[in-house]
Amino acid sequence: MSCADYVKASTGSAKGVLGGVKTGDAEADASMAEMDKAILKVCTKNPKTTLREAMQKAIMEMD
């Protein structure tokens, strides 16, 4: 999946792609929403990047 696809899917949902994932744990749910925002930020800057690369960059930026 490309970042462009991720951005398109994310804009189609009010909570984003990962923000709508419910684990049953409020802390985990908040982490998923935070990760979604970080990935979206990376993907918006670099739409040709793969989702895997964007996830790696997002994790590094979050730490």
C-alpha cells in the first residue's frame, strides 16, 4: 500500500484508518489513534513512500 492510498483511506473516515480500531483498552486505543496521526503526517509529506516506510518513520518520530 502506498502513502497516497493511506491518505485517501484516512480522509474517508472521521477517525482515520487506525483511529477506528478498538482493542478494549483505552490506552491502546489512544496509542493507535496517535500512530495513525503520525503515519498520516509522514504520508502527507511523502505520498510516494510505501506504508511500511512511513510506519517506520512515524515510530522513529514518536520516540
